[in-house]
Amino acid sequence: MPKEFLKEPNLEQHVITVKTAGPEDWRDYKEIWLEAVEKNPEAFSIDADPEDVRRETYRRDKHWKAHLKDPNAITLLLKDNKDTKGLAMAIDKSEIQRGLWRIRHVYISPAIRGQHAGEKLMVEILEKIKERGGKQASLNVMDNPEQIPALKLYEKLGFENKGKYEEVIHGKKKGRYDMLKNL
């Protein structure tokens, strides 16, 4: 039997796919969003304060569905087999600058980090932005050691680091890198 058809015992097969989320996907979206907020709240501009995280869990179902109905947004879900393991969201900011899209949230579950899932998700969202007429994509990355892999990925994908700025989130100063890519 050819080697490529042999399976190693006890190794799970991963099939990573990316799906454009619609209102019918609200439960998966909510589940991965809440995981992201719990494990990486700063990336979602939410303080790690348990009260802030708890507040997210009590949002009504219509809140999650409304996010996925927004005509000025693209939301992608990353699936590992059938389990939702990541998300990316981009918002059309053409009212600020024609053709500008802001990638607001990107999250990959720790269980599949390091397997190029983030790259697959980012390539797909950039393609969707282009399909919708986007000319530029911007995003920001928190200035902390945990975000170095994300910063390197965005640079690999052609995002230019436009500089660091500080903002106050829940009374705490936080540094962020502003990044931009021409599409």
C-alpha cells in the first residue's frame, strides 16, 4: 500500500475549512466568540474582568443573529472537522475612506494554533474583502508577547506596520500596532 494512504494510529485527521457565517450559524458564532473573550479578552477590547466576560455570556440570541445579518460586515468561521475553532470579522469602513475594510476580530482556538489555520482564515477574509470591492484592509494587534505570532503572520501576508499607539481600555493603558494592507 502506498505510504500516503497509511494512517498513523491514534492521530486524528484534521480537515480545516472556512465558512462565511450567516444568521443560521449564530450558535457556532456565539460559542467561539465566548471562547475568544474568555481566553483572549484584550484582543476583543474586553477587560479580563470576570464581570465583563460574564456580561458577554448573557447577550440575547437576537444579538448574535444581528451580527451575522449586518450587510456591511463579513464574518467567517473556521472549522476543524465540524467543530468551530476560529473566527474573523471585517467591517466596511468606506464612510471613512473609500474601499477601506477594518478586520476587527480574529481568533484561533489554542487547540489548532501553529497548524496554519490563522493563515487560512486571513487569506480567506482578505479574498472576501476584495470580492466586496475592498481596496485596503486594516487591523490592529495588541502589544504583548502572546500576539507576536499574529503580528508575524500579518506581516507575512503583506500588512505594513504603521506604528504603535496607546489607548485606554477599561482604565488601563494598552499598546496596539496599527497595520494596513493594500489589496
